[in-house]
Amino acid sequence: MIPVPRGRLIPGSHLPLFLLLLATTVRMEADPRAGLAKETAAALEAALAADPLRGVRLLRAELHGSRLELDFSDALAALEPGSAAFEAFSRRIHRATGDVLDRALVSYEVRTSIAGTPLHQLLASSDTALRQRPLRDAPEPTTPSAAALALRRIVVSPGHGYYQNAAGAWVLQRGYWQGIVEDFVNHEMITLVRDELQAAGAEVLSTRNLDRAAGNGESGFPRWQEAARYHLKAIGAPASVWSSTGTDHLSQDIRCRPLWANQTNADVLVSLHNNGGGGTGTETLYDTDNGFGPESKRLADAVHNRVIAAIRREYNATWSDRRVKGFNGDYGENRLATRPAILLEIAFMDRPTPDNAALQDAGFHRLVARAIREGVEEYFATSPAIAPAAPSTLLAATAAGGVNLTWKDETSNETGFRVERRTANAPDWQTLATLPANATSYADTSAPAGTTLVYRVAPFNAAGSGPQASNEATVGPAIAPPAATPRTGAWLANLSLRTTLAANQPVTVGFVVSGGARDLLVRAAGPTLAAFGVATAMPDPRLEVYRGAVRAAANNDWPAALAPVMAAQGAFPFTTASRDAALFQTIDGAATTQASGPAGGTVLIEAYDTGGTRDGRIVNLSARNHVGAGGDILIAGLYVAGTGTRRVLIRGVGPGLAALGVEGALANPRLEVFAVDGTRIADNDDWDPALAATFRTVAAFSLPDRSRDAALVVELPAGRGYTAQVSGVGGATGEALVEVYELP
């Protein structure tokens, strides 16, 4: 089989083998920011000690570049992530991190986990129903930049206002500081922002009533003083906006702000608040995992930089810049928005000077409002001026409980994709989902039974929808995978490889199915590995299957419909709504699986033979990687299913790669085969020339005469997992290929 590209490999297999191999040591370089991370951890522990929430412990604080990763004990789950109480806790914690990181970083992200599970994954299932709302087609781009806001629909949100608490009393959400209260200051400032945006041609919608002459509301207080929940209810917004899942009116008020932006199909959401807790200055927050992280950051950067520059130029030259900060689900006002969204914290109410004094200055309000308009204008003026090209090679295939779609992304300037469906012979298309940029797959789990369906995928960006959608793909009724047909004997049933990759670095493994087709479950596990103690798990792996140069299938975030298929194979379950990748694909002949991710980390690649009614079998597995020393050697895991034994040829190729033109090949590989319990079954240093005939029987490429490659034939009992480990004699390092062939 042709050698496959490079990656660093450490395997896993069925659960016992996986856990054994997961413990394999991987060399890690020291974090150059360890000192800053240690200082941040100390600040957080001090904040936790002063917080009334007892029992929450900081388990981990690591700084990777400009990304701070925090892991708290599961006691934090008692605050119910997504609630107002949880967001208040998050603000206190993030102020503590900001006191340290603001001095060292221009901007940064904070990614929170609870007992190893990333926060955005914990929130994903509860947020899904709230966030389903397609974006509208954006207007045609306008020039010059002075007209960039023409026809743009912008939702502005002044935080807080009167709400009804659990005791039935109507109270403000914030207290008075030196005669002013944030609930009203936010309103005054956002009214000026509204005026600026409208004067520039934008259509502006507000989550709170901005008319101070509107009379009293249901609270008995003036309507303009009430929280967003009551204004949106009064103007006839659907109850799903202002009365969605939430423990109380306060939580519902937070949620309704982004849900109104979604409901009205706004182009962007701009929220304005003021801070508290002993700090000073201005910060701007965005969400990294709502599907619009890059665009939200671009909006945040444009607005924040304009605000800081205006304040320092026209009001206070030493005004504190508290930076642009990204979070993975901490703040619902950004998290629940299905469009670019930012939240500005202009100043600190409880800081007498310069913050509170500025907030009592009408001139300060006006310059901030003007700067916000200029930042939003800059964002749209610099948006892509060319609509994105349509994706190609849309494929639709029935799978476990639905229809799997994959396509090729043909452009780099899209904001996202709309997945659309119609029944055969029906003219109208239904939007199923709005996906973020770079998406290449979608699982339709709502496909009606007994119906022929047609799909297409349309890209969009700030310039509008693409000139055309993808090709149309038609499938018959969605079906479950075929029931397994009883098999006899022993066969290769599972390949599992673990590797640590850099951002966008691919790793590829190959396999060959002979004698017919097989239904394979292919997985790329990243985030779920955190539950097994992998601190460096890849946050968002992507998976592709190729037949030659043609991509046959792809997946970004795994479809929930595959959960029963995973369970049937004994594969460890993925965390609900995680960003792991998986797909179900029928393979006949040679294929390769490629995994990568936009961010680096550890990823586990697995391929399972799921059985089915087809007669084929996996006869060859292979992977190429750099062989290091110690725990950094090349290891492939495999599982032999069935009964009896299976005779296999296993090779560890180094010099043979050099003969094929591979640079840096391992000069003298050693091959060892171990059972799952760690027992060494067989080993070989230099291959026996008598095996050349065996190579030919399985169509393996020939090795140079008397080369120092390794190869052996071994009989493996079924029902067990094994590892084939390739190392360099004398600790040597280099490129190597591990191969497993089924023998007659």
C-alpha cells in the first residue's frame, strides 16, 4: 500500500486498549508563559476565596499563546451554567484574570471548563433550540465607507432595567453609585448610539423601549425603565423570545436580548453595559463558539479600538484599555446570538474617578456613541465586497437515523452556509440550519421517513448570498444502518491512532476493504478526550474520507444520530453536542482518512468495521509518522474480532521509505507487537528475506534487498486488542510506516 502522510501517533482501540494507550507518555515543551499563568491562577484563587460560592476549586489555569484555559471543580455546576447567577460569577472571575492579563496581552480568549468539560459543550444542548434562526440576506455592499451602514439592520441592547424578582417585587438590576444607576445610564448611552446609527442610514432595533414618553409599563414604572423582557413582550415578540427556558425573569431577560436579534434577523448585535467590582476602564467581550467567533472578534476590535482612541483623544489620555476578550459560553448575551455580537463594558460604576465621573458627563456619552457608530461603520465598510463562491461536490447519503451531507468549500470569504431542503417535485426550499464559515458537513436528523428529499447548500457573507447554491443532491427515504450479518472466524475490526498535531496539520491513515463493501464508522475524537485526562485535546477536529483524490465524505461536528452506532461497536461515547467528528461510510477498495483542526491538540482517529449485510472485510491498515524517542515512538492499535485466530503480516518500514524518496527516513526500525495486557507477543529488528513472497501475496510494496526494515508474521487470537510499536534501534529517530495486512 502507498505510504500515507506524516503525523505523531499514539493509539487507542476498544475501551480497555484505548485507556492503556492513552497513558503513553508524550513529550511536552515547557509553556513560555508559565509565570503569567501562575500569577493568574493566584489571582483566581484569591477571588474564589472571597466569593460566597463555597466548594468551587480551580483545577487548572494554563496560558497557551493568547488563550487562557481555566478548569473549575464540578461544584461550579451548582450555579447552573447559562443562568444569571453563573454569569455574575463569571464576571468576578474574569475581572481577576483581567487584572493580570490586561498588562501583558493586546487581546485574549478565556476558555472555561467544569471538571474537564468545556463550558460551550455543557451549554450546547440547552441552547440549540433557542439559537435556530437563519440569517437574512445582507444588502448589497455600499461605497464609499460613509454609506456602509445604509440598509443595515442593527439590534442595540442597553443592559438591565426593572424586573420582577422571585418574591414578586419589581427591582432594578443594579444599585445606585454616586447618584446614578447602570440600568438608566445604559439607556441614555444606547439612545445616543441609536441616533448615530440611524443618521448613518442603519435600521436600528432596541431590546428596551427608548421612548421616554411612552408611559408606564406592567411594572408600574415608566416603560423605558423596564428590562428587555417586558418591552419585547409588549411589542408582540413571540413568547419563545421573552419567556424561553430560564429559572426566573432575570435569566429570561438576559436570554431575550440575543434572541430578539435572532428573531429580527439583525446583521449584528451591539450590547452596552457598565462594569463594577473595583476595576477601571473599558473592555469589549465576544463569544468564541457561537458559530460567528471570527466575525464577532472583527466587530469587537473595530468598535473597541475606536472607543478607546476617542476617549483618550478627547476626554482622558490615560483611560484604561481593558482589552478585547473572547469567552466560550460565559455570557448569554453573546453566546445565544446567531450572528456577530459584542458586549461593551464602557466604565466602572463603582470607581469614583475617572469612571463614574465620566458616566455623569453628557459629553462623554456623546463621544462614546459616536465612536461606537464609527466602529460599526468600519466593520461593514471592510466587510468582504465579493459574495462567496458556491460549494461543490455536495453529497447526500442515508445514514443512522438521518441523512449525512458533505460538500467542498470553494471559497475563503464566507461568513457561513445555509443548508436547505425540499421534497422531490416541490418548488419551495426550507432552511434547515445556518452553519459557520468553513463548515463542510451537516447531519439532517429530521428527514421524514418514506420521502425523497433534495438538498442544496448556499454560502453567504456581509456582501450577501453567493451567486448560486451548490449542486442539488437527492436521496431516498432515510434509513438506519443495516442489521449486522453473523460472521464466522476472526477479522480486523478496529484501527485506533492517537497523535498531537499543530493547527491545520493533517494526519492520514489508510485502509483497504476487499471482497465487497463494508460499513465503517470513522471517528476523530478531540474534546471528549478531556474526560480521560488529556489536557491538550484538540478542541475542534475535522474528518475527511478520500477515495484516491476524491473526497467521499466529511464531517466537522458529529451527528447525534450516530450515537447508537458507536454504542453498538463498544466505542466510548462522545460528549453530547461536542465538537468531535464522526461519520458512517460504505467503503469498497482503498481509502484514506484524514483528520486535522483549526487549532492544534491531541486527536484520536478510529475506524470501526460495523458489520452490516455486505461481504467485504478490512485487509490492510497503515499509517506513517515521525518516530521519536521514549514515549514518542510510532504505535498503531488494532482489534481482532470474532473467534479463533487471525494470521497477519505487520511491517515497520524505514529504509524502504527512503527508496521511495521520503526524506529523513528511520535508518533502522525495530518492530514489537504487544497484547492489551502489555505482554510482548513478537518482535523483529531486520526482516527475513524469506518474507518477500508473503509481501507479494498481499500486494505490499517490496523492500530493498537486505534493508534494515522490520517485518514479521504473527497469529493473533480474536477478541483482543493489540499494538504494533515501531522504534529506532539505539534511540534513533526518523520517518516510518507501520502496516498491518490480513493473510490467507
